[in-house]
Amino acid sequence: MTTTAVRRGARITLLACTALALGAGGVLPAQAAPARPAAARATTDDEVNITQGQPDWGLDQRLRDLHQQNKSKSRGDYVQSLVNGLGPSLNGHYNLLVTVSDARFTHNLTGFRFRALVRKSSGVYYNIWVFESGDFQLQSDGGWSNWGFYGHGNRSGGNVSFQRVPGGEIRGKDGKCLDVAGSRAENGRAVQMYDCNNTNAQWWRREGSALRAGDLGSWCLDAAGASTGAQAQLWVCNGTPPQQWSYESGQLRNAQWGYCLDVPNGNTSNGSRLQMSACDGSDRQRFTIPGD
């Protein structure tokens, strides 16, 4: 994937090429919207009002730091600093949109993961949105001063159709995530519980009955055996029954052994390695998984 920051008008040809690349799964930043005087409104937390945060991702603090470092810059430079500073930290999993808050636009964006309203030194307010997919329509394009975005989709003028990235987190009952220890892809690598952090080590994709570690290559969730305590592990994808999982009533049941993925003793502390155990319907065997 390539990432290209573009300014409306100055690089129209580059924008057209970028839009073509997006059809093949590229990554796009851009901007737009006519600015009207921003209405005065209250914010909290030193000009950064986070209404839906992701502290485990570090996104909350990253936004505050970027705002503090860049709030006195011109509007265009400020928006670019947010797009370029926040976009890559999403690891290609979600889309980012920064838009002046009083722009004339409509949208049907879904799957929001992060929302904030920030006020720069000039008094102009900006929406910061991180989300899965949807359409955004802007009535006119005002350049970097008014908007910018980073993610997967197709653009035509002020209209952007953002695409959802296949995959997602596998979360335990307490909200922690299945994690490949150390983000290292190798046979026998531990699969553990860990605070959700939107890293590649926690991005899983369903492919038939297999659960592939989506951003680590051809590696799948694998059951090492059929006894209580047999470890769950990462293994190169091979299509065999130990890598086939059915999802029933929140449980992941292995096709080879008939046992379920299990958090030992319900201990979800960071680094707790997952195991196989007889299916019992307990909370330690309940997970939410991505739909694709």
C-alpha cells in the first residue's frame, strides 16, 4: 500500500492517480470543505474534547500531543499534522477523517472507534473521526484548511466512499484481545490475552473455518492437542482440522479435537496463554469474533 498526502487544486493529476490506486486497495489522505466562521462552543480537557476514546490504542494521548504541538500553525498545516500524525498509527485497520466542524456535509459513516472535537488557537473547531466505512459528501472543497482523510476508499470531488478493512479483534468476555505474543509469526508462537491496542498482532480475519492472523502473513490459530491444557498457538496455515473452528454461542470449537478455546482459570491478565479445554459454556470460553 502507498500513502499520499495531496492538496486540492495543486495536484489534481496526482489525486486522480491516487483514486485509481484506491480501487486496488490503496491508502488515501485528502481534504475539502468551505469554511464558515466557527460558532463558539464549549470544549473540555484543554481544547481537546474526546467523546469516544481509545486509551488502550494510545490515540487519545497522541491527539492531545499533536494538538499541543501544532495548534498555532496555519489551518492547512494543522490539518495535515493531524492526518499525517494519526493516520499511520491506525495500522491500516480503520479510516480517519478530519473536517472543520461547521462544514456543509452529509455522511452515513459507521463503525466509529474514536471521536473528538478540537479547537485550534484561531478558534476554529475540527471533528476527528476514526471509523470503519461509509460515504461522506462535502458540498465544496476548501483544501487542507478544511478537511483531510486517511484510509481505504474512492474519491470523486467532495464525495468519498470509505471501505471497511476485512477482519478485526477477537475479544474475550472481559474485553481483552487475542494477541500473538511479541507480534512474531512463527510455528508454535503463543496466542495470549492482552489489552486491546489495534496492533497487527491482534487483527484476525475469518477465511472459511480458519482464523488467520490478518496482518502477519499466512499464519493461523491452531490447536496443539485434545486435552485440557493443550496450548493454542500460531502455525502456518495449512487447512487441516486443528486450524478449523466453528463459532457457536460465543464459543470457538476446534474441528479436530472438539475442544473449545479457553482462558486458563479465567485469568485474563496480560500474557495469559490460551489453551484448549472441554467445552462448558463458561465466560472464560466466550469470545466475540470479526464477521470476515
